[in-house]
Amino acid sequence: MLYFVLASKAYARNLHYRGAHMVHNIASALFGYMYACIWIGIGENRSLGDYGLQGMVSYIAFTQASLWISGFLTNGLGIPESVRTGQIALDLMRPIHLFTHLMSREWGQIAYQFIYKSIPIYLLYTFVFSLQVPTQISQIIYCFIGLGCAAYIAICIHYLIGASALWTTESSWLYWCNHALMMLLAGFFIPLEWLPDWLQKVSWMSPYPFMLYVPTRIYLGFEGGALLIGSLCWCAVMTILCIGVTHILKRKVEVQGG
């Protein structure tokens, strides 16, 4: 119940800024539109592999909308700011685990962005382009599971980025480094199978494909639910890392005197 309250409070807080967020939606939609137009021009005289022109445009539309679920999260889940103000000491003293506390708040943020950003952007693209949509219920179910895993992995990564603030005075570079890696290794700029072989191997050794590429491939019907095993495995690994780092954080704050 407590976790639901934390998530709902974060969701309600964002409702006050719906007007300002519409500007973000317009900018995001325009960026995706220009990106799609580039591929439309490229695909006039090319087959674009298994995707085809319609499939590639659908790929771009879905990834652009999905970024608000697994890409644009709170920097470090707010930990860097807590470290600067000293609030982190009180957060660690609360009768609730720091990771689950911040994760619950971020789920509220993600729920808001899914409803007020991802869905409107994707619906806009359905009017502008002729998009490829799922033909089976299982595709939609697997896709939502994949998006849920993607959001959770993203939360864990941002938690780890935030935790680094206890060892460095500036952790924003990690946020932007993570963002850049996701754009490349998660298949946003280009599908992973079109990358050089060595870069594909590097990508699949990381969690990034499961944050964008895998849900998109499932949504478009190119993959089944088998890839979700990788998503669940990364969720388990990231959970262990976050719990372990939290234990280190508590000792770090105690050593520094609270």
C-alpha cells in the first residue's frame, strides 16, 4: 500500500505540469517525424531488410514513443540532489528500503509519461503515417511485459547512476553517457542487426537492447516471447546490484558521519 501511495503521489505531482509537458510532446513528435522522413527518403529505392518502408516507419514511431518509458527518467532518481542537500542520510534512515522507495516514486513518473506522452505521440503518428500494428493479442501482452521490464531496468540503471553521487561531486556525465549508449545500443538510431558485427556483440552483452529494441521487435511481430527471458534475467541482475549498492551506501554515509 505504501509503495502505491508513493507512486500515486508522483503521478499526481506531474498532473500540475500537463500544459508544459505538451510542449515536450510536440518537440518529441517533430523529432520522430523528421527521423521517419529521413528513412522514408532512404527507403524509396531500398528494401530496408525485413522491415520494409512501412515497418521501418512503425519501428521509429514505436521507439520514439517508448523513450518516455525507458529513456527519459529522473536523473539518478533524485539521489544526487539528496546527497547535495544531505537529505540522503534521512532517506537511508527511513523504515523503507531506499531502492524500493525511489523505485515506487519513479513508477508513478513512468505511468504519467506513458499516459500523457507515449500514447499521445504514438496516436499522432497513426494519423500521420500508416503504421504496422500487432495482429495477435499475444504480441500486445508480450510487448507490455517487455516494456515493463525495460522500465524496471532503466530505473535500476538510474539508481546506480544516482548512487555514484556519494563518490563523485558530479554524476550528470554518467546520465548523459547512459543516454548516448541507449540511443546506440538499444536500437533507437538504427536496428541492431544493421550495426557492425562487433558492435552487435557489445550491445547484446549489455541490458540496452532489452530497454527498446526487444519490445519494439515483439510489437512489430518479428519476435515472440522468448527474448523476454533475457529481459527477466537482466531485471534479476540489476535488482541484486541495486540492493548491494544500497548496502554500501549505508556504510558510506555512516563512515562520513551521517
